[in-house]
Amino acid sequence: MNQDKIRVLIAEDEDGLRATIAAWLGDEGFTVEQASNGLEAIKLVQAHDFDIALLDIKMPGVNGLEVLRFIKKNSTATDIVMMTAMSDVSMAVEAMKLGAKEYLAKPIDLDQLVPQLRTLIRKRDAEERIRQLQAEHTARLLYDLHNPISGLRQSIGYLVKGMAGTVSEHQKELLGYMTSSIDRVISLLTDMMDLTKLEAGRVRLNKGISNVADLVQEVAQEFRVPLQSNKIALDIHPEADLPTLEFDRQKIQQVLQNILSTAVRLTPAQGAVVIHVRKVAMVMEEGQQPSDYVMVSIFNSGPGLTSDDLALLFDRYRNASGEGNDQRTNLGLIICQRIIEAHNGKIWAESEFGKGTTFSFVLPIR
């Protein structure tokens, strides 16, 4: 990374120290923004992208650890360096556990500060390059797996149609089972490719102005057949006069399709799926003021999830059991999580075992 592109945030309540560090870094070619307290730092992070944040641990109001948590949640590309007095070493250790890269003891050695920051940037760039190479390798591997499996499915389709000779009913049954198994593998590979792209940052949001409630109605129509065949009641309750939002319609459609598919699958015959779309005010992070969002909540009257299963829903390395022994991977829900977070929203689930589950997500109002 070129030096003139390195943006640094300094959050320090001692005016003299903050100004001295800012002037020193400015002379070295860094672009510097200053905050005299934690709340100012959070506002700057909301407005700008920073490469490095220098955070004093003890600040009035919102302290450095709270700012650290906010940055780790909302600006993952920012490396964090804590500044602390020797008496605050235990808090500095806590900061390292929360994701800070380093901590500097006061008084700050300015001669060493610039080399330390440059080293931090070089390490980050190297780690990012490694991640990109890993993502590219994974994407190629998944693509190489997807193509022959798709070709195999097509070949089985030819056999079922009798294009290679007469097929008995028993053979059709076996070929049908093979097709279903291959479809599950293809679906899994597709989810893995989507997740790889999202996590590598290679998916760009194509945002436009639209109405979420209208999109909910549209997606719900896609599930008419399974709903009717299982006599599942569908109720949609959009709040009146909902504002339009700026979002990627195709990506949010994918989120709704995934959640509704899960809801319908887990709802027993003669059960119910209930959707609410409404405006809410929420505080996403401690220290922030409430902001307005549109929330979509999708309830299904299925068996519900245990607290253990609920905790695993958005864990890519674990499975939630769902209903009975119907174990499925969580990749679809994790993709939903990545899409919603890319929109600066939030997704979560609530459940009471034996009574049903509600998936909810919020999107910010412009």
C-alpha cells in the first residue's frame, strides 16, 4: 500500500498528545483524523474507512475497548493499536483478546511509531494477499467439481428418458435417487461458491431504490405449490406506508428465498408461516443512537430449535439438526448473514422448542 493512502484515526482525550501524534504522522505522509473521545471516534468510523486506528483505552464516556468492539464489528479492514499507561496493561491484554493488533505504552516513542505502523500495514497486505490466493484456489476447485457433477446429472437425465435403451421402473427409481443426491451436491457446491465470493469481497452490491414489502409478496408467491400441497397457511402483514430502501434487490431476494425455503421445510402439514414487515428503531452497537430500519420477520410453526441448535445456525463449521434427523449444512443461512451485513443490517433467529422459530433481519433506512 502506498504511504499517501494510509488513513489513520487517532482517538485520544489528551489534546496535546493527540495533536503531537497527528502532526508527526502528517509529516510522514499519513492522512490523519482526530477524535477527542470514543463517541467522536465511532462517528468518524461510520463516515470514513481507516487503515489503522490508534485508540486510547481510557476516554470519557465511550472508552477505547468499546470503540474497539465497534470497529471489529463494522470496519473489519481496520487494524487497531491501543495506547495505554503502564497501569492499564491488564486492559491492553483484554484489547488484544478482542482483536487489537498491538498496544503502545505511554509515553509514546514517536521515532518507533511510524516504523511500527508501516510494518503493520505490510503484514496486513501480505495476509490479505494470502486470503485472496486461498479464495481463488477454493473457487477454482469448486468450479472444477461443479462442472463434471452437472454433466453427470445431465447424463442420468438421458438414461431416464430412455435415450440409451429401455429403462425398467426399478432402474428409474434408482436413477431418480441418484439425481436427487446429485442435486443436493450441486446445491451445496453452489452455496460454497457463493460464500467464497462473498467472503473474498468479489461480490459487488447492485443497489437500487425499492420496497421490501413488495419483494416479500413477490418471493412468497414462489412457494404457492409447497404451501398448498401441505395445507400450510401463509399470512403476510406489511405495515402501511413503509419507506423505500436502497438495497440489492437480487441479493435480498436470495435471502428471502433461503429463509422462506427453510421455514416451509420445517413447518408441518396444516401449520402456518407468518411474515411481518415493519419499521423499527434499533441500537446496533453500544454508544450509538437509535437508527431506523425496516425489519422482516418470518415465523414458522415448526418444531422449533433447541438453544444448542440456535447457537449453531450461523456457524459455517457446524450443522443445526432442524427437525428430527434432517441434518443440513448452514451455508445458506451464512450466505444470508453475509448479504445482510454487507447492507449494514443484521440477521438473527429466535426459537422456542416445540413452538416454532422466527428469522428476522433489518435493513437501514436511507
